[in-house]
Amino acid sequence: MPPIVQATDGVDPNALRVLITGFGPFGKYKENPSWLAVKPLHNTILYTDPPTDLLMASDQAAMITEEMEEFLRRPQQIHITVLEVPVSYQAVLNTVPGLHGRPPVLPRPNDPSLAVPPPPANGYDFIFHVGVAGRGPLRIERIGHKNGYRMKDADGEYAPIVHLPKDPIRDSADAELERMERMLVGASLPGPSGPEGPGPAEVMEIPPVPNRGFGKGYENFPDELSTEIDVPKLIVHLKESGIDQQVYSSMDAGHYLCDYMFYCSLAEARRNVTPQEKFKERSTPPKSTPVLFMHCPPVDQPLSTEQVTDAIQRIVLWVCGRLHQP
């Protein structure tokens, strides 16, 4: 496990800046397992060397000058900031867009020990979200979803209602399906009794379930957004580093707050794309800010909090080691 080193001398202006979020309490969790794993990393630093595989490909070797190679091999400081986000749809909508600002805007933490260092003017180099799921391995998500959020959040509130564009073919099929469902429900209920026995049942009107998700401001984004991080390659790295059988990738982030956070962050990263400036100031993020989401299990089911924290550090090192790939 990489050592947890506190940043006692402030933030190095050339450090890569990483923001990691965990969720707040909800349901049976007085302290969210994701926050327990993320919290120890606040205001800490890591050092990484870019992996050798970035310099091995023959088609790239001819393009790399001695100055570029020296830059790529230079040890890189990574500064980590963490943030707790309430388990609330509105909190996600109020918070996540600011995380991707230039400069970012973060809410003030309630705990003074978690005061946020001044955010980087050009935005964070990597934003990593962590949330809790059920018992089992770590799940690194690949896709966030725009619609289909039907569960209440920790405040008992639903995601905003979103009216989808009309699709004549789909609307016709949905109407036929709803008609058949009403007939089946009506056929299963007894009607009013008469001299000749029960009469025909009355057809019950079943109100349609409203679609909920992202509406105003997100109209131009697709129904699904994918992370730009090479998750399959990351999984291989994690398994080779000793997390074998305890991590896998996922295409379904769950259509709850974790999925909501992931989609919102991916959309805002695309909204705030900046031109890539290779081999210039390290504080300048390349392309759009990389965004990742990982589900962790409840504590000791089977991974301990320390094991999840270790995995988070390893992921940060791997992602940051590839930020300046030519």
C-alpha cells in the first residue's frame, strides 16, 4: 500500500491535482463506507513515475525527443483533495458542475480539518467518485445514464421529472403495451355481482411512471456517457498489483445517486473541455478532465476500509501516470 503522506508545506504549483468524492450518510450508514475510505486521503500527496509501456511502442519512440522523454520519466507529485457529497439528487446538481469549473468551486466542508486547499485555476487533473454498493468486489463503472431514476434519495426526494422527445414508433408500442396491461389487470379482478354472477371487470387506469433524470441544461448530451479512462486496462493493472478477484468493471452504475453523480460529472467534463497543451505547464489539464466512478462494498464485506483506500491510491497513481501520454 502506498504510504499516506500529508501535504504539510502547501500545494506544489506543479503537482497534479486530484479530487476524490465520497457520499454522506444514508439509510443504515451513519458514516458512508465510501467516505470512510476516501476521507484519510484528504490533503495528501503521492509520487508516481509514468509507466514504461507509454514509451515502448515503436511508432511513438521516433516521436519522442530527449527532452520529452526526460519530462515523462520525471517523478510527479500528486496532491489529493477529498469532498463529501450528500446522498441527494439536488446536492449532486448543486455541487458537481462547480467541481469542473475553471476555477473549480467547492462547497465549504462542515469539518474544519477538511478545509479545501485553493483549487487549481485550470481545473482538476482527475476527478474520482466513490460510492457504496452491496457486498462483493470493487466495481469500476464505465457508463453513466441520463434517465431512468426511480428511487428516492436520502431526503426522500426523487430526481427531476424529464419529458422525453416524442418517438412515434416507441409511443405506439408503449401505448399498446399499456393497453394490454390494463386488460390483464382488469381481467384478474372480479366485477360487480348480478343474477348471473360476476359481471365484467372495470378496466383500471394505471398512471404512467414519469421519467426522471437530467433535463434543463443537459438536453444536448446523449442517454449514456462513457469514461475516457481505459477501464479494462486499469482492471488488469489492479489485478496484477495484488487486488486479484476483488475488482471488476461494470456497465450499469445502478440508476441511483452513484449513477447520477457519474453521469453529471461526465457531462460537465465534456462541457468544460480545454485544448490539450502537451508538455507545457503541468497544472493545465489535458483534454477534458478524466472522470471515474468506483463502487465499494460495505466495510468488511469482504474488503476493509484500508483495502478500499489502498485501491483508490493505486487507481490515482495509474491514471495520473498516463495524463501526459504523448
